[in-house]
Amino acid sequence: MAKILCIGSLNIDFVYQVAHFVQPGETLSAKTFHKHPGGKGLNQSIAAARAGAQVTHIGCIGPEGAFLSDLLQADGVDTTELQTSDTPTGHAIIQVDESGENCILLFPGANTALDLQKVRISIESADPDTLILLQNEISGLPEILKLAAEKGLRTVFNPAPMTEDVATYPLDRLSVLICNESEGAALSGQTEPGNILKCLTERYPNTDVILTLGSKGCRCLGPEQDWHITAEKVKPIDTTAAGDTFAGYLVAMIAKGLPLKQAAEHASKAAAVTVARPGAAVSIPYLKELN
């Protein structure tokens, strides 16, 4: 089995259940409050580990973030390359409405204090079949993408949260690009799923592009890929970590040697379980639960 090197964010999530998302000038009472571990990097590392993969997490936490390292270790994630900083740990303020949709206010904190020289050493010393998993919540991503490409490592990137800078990243060097509809639209300038995929694969001809479509499943287009997977039907409770679960499971299954479509089928099932549960990292299923 190939190893996974997840270079990504670690956050503390403050989650508020609300009747509706707060509007400008409005004061809204939350129905409940919970504090959870989060961050797309942490979520994806946990998802990959719970899928049975060998995962090392590289990221940066502040003084109050030690419990995030403990949580990763509890799921078998290697945290020996985790960095620390005097900068506060990244955190997110999350509103979850009655339909299960969410909106998020993010403070990046220590996620922007990553020491790239240490990351370079980790990538250069990685085994040739190592998979790199990235999201858009840390600093230095263009450099990290170039380092992985120079090493010849397969790299999977989920450009979430989407920013204008993503279009300037060397995405043509990716093995797999995972976008949801809004991210795909922002990156391609298109809105219809088929047009999003066509635009992105023309722009990045050597990359397999997976477009996640929520309750409609996911589609993929690439050099040797052209398929659609339907989603499991579930009652949505909280969509917070669904995309992270999909990404982590997908890379875990690729690491196990599964073809991309079969890997995505497992990832889609895992994401459906996550949607039916509250919370972020705590909602990610173990592989045995998919049966």
C-alpha cells in the first residue's frame, strides 16, 4: 500500500445550530453550540486513516492546538512532522441551518506559518509511490505543488476554500483535481457540470478532474476517465465534512491500488454517511461502517 502525505490545515471548529444563516444587522440566537476539531487537512487525514490508509500529516498548530495532534494520533495518523508556532491555531465559526447546509467564517492562524523548508525535506525524502493530498487552507501551496511534481509524486488537490489565487497554481501538474460545483465554476468560468469538466480538462489535459455534485453524486473527466457515480440517498443533517471525507477516502483507496472510479464509489458512500451525522471530524465513518 502506498503511503499518503497530507499537507494541510488543522483548525478548531465552533459550530452553532441556527434556524437560518444570520443576516446583515441581525442578532440571532443559536439553538446549540459545540466545539469540534476541524480543518480540511485534519478532516482529510482522518478520513484517509479511517479508510485504512497509512497517513502522515504535515501542518502547523498554535499553543492551544495540541489536542488536534492527539486526535490524529488516536486514528493512527503519524504526527511526527507536525509543526508548532506561537501563532494561534486556525479556527472556524460554523453556522448550520435546519436543512443541514452550512456557512463558515475562517481564521487561518498557524496554518499560514508552515515552514516550507521542512516541507521540502519531507517531500524529497518520500517514497516514490507516496501520494500527496492538499487543500487550500495553508500557505506555500504553489511551491508545494512544484516540489511534489519535481519529485514525480502523484498529487491530489482539493481547492477548498476557493480563492482567486488557485487559478495561478501549477494545476497542470496534478494527478487528480477534486472540485465541488461552486469551486469548479469559479475556476472554469462555467456553470453547467459538463462544461466545467470540459473546460478544466482542456486546461489541464494530464489531470483527472472530479466534480462532486452533492446529492447528485460526482462526475469525472480525464485522459482515460469519463464517468458518473450516483450518490447514496440519505437525510442530510450536516454537510460540513462531506467533501473532506470524499477526498480522504478517495486518496486512501487509490493508495490501496483501486482504479479511480472504484475509489470514488467508496468515497461517495463514505461522504453520504458523513452528511447524515452532525459535526466535522467526528462524523467521518470508519471503513467497516460502509458495509
